[in-house]
Amino acid sequence: MSHSNVDRMTTTSDAPAPVSLYGFLTPKPGHADELRKLLMDLVEPSRGHEGSLQYHLHEQEDGRFFLYEVWRSQEDLDRHNATPLLRAFMEAVFEHLEGAPEAYSGVMRSPYPPATVA
């Protein structure tokens, strides 16, 4: 199947397209509580980082964790990834994982609704 129409799609805005990260993390047996805590400790601080549009953690029935993030731009995501919070997380997380994270990223092509001021 050809995706040439998708390749030609452009946005009408000069603003950078939002970037999303999403994926599954599977805890080692007996490590779910530790992994949950590490992931939960990221949620509120990450939501407060400049450019964070969405930051959600889900726990699946099979014990895997699903993390979903949307950032205003790649530059915002890069700044987030360079924080001491993320560096400490990356140093600690792998001892609690069964295998590598199943991770994906991409540019969000659907329009993101503008923020409303209440």
C-alpha cells in the first residue's frame, strides 16, 4: 500500500508539529511496585515541564505499563529528556524491566486542539 498521499500532507501552520511518545514497559516478576512508583514519580513533574501537552500512565490488566506523552515540539521533548528527573529515571528503570521497553515516537499529524483559557 502506498503512503504517498500521507507523505505530501502538510499543515497550514508555521508552528512545529507536536511530538508524541508512547509505549509499553513490562516489569520483571516482583518489580511491578517499584516500576509503578518510578513511573508515577514522573507524571506530575513532567506535566509541569514547558511544552508538555499530555502525559499519561496506564496500567494494563496483563501487568504492563503504557506511557503516553505529547510535547509541543521536539525541542521541548529534548529539554525534558535532559532534566535531572529523566536522567535519574533512566539510570534506575532498567533494573525493573523485563526486556527493553516497547517504545514509539512520531510527529502528530492530526490537529491538536488549541488550549483554552478558563
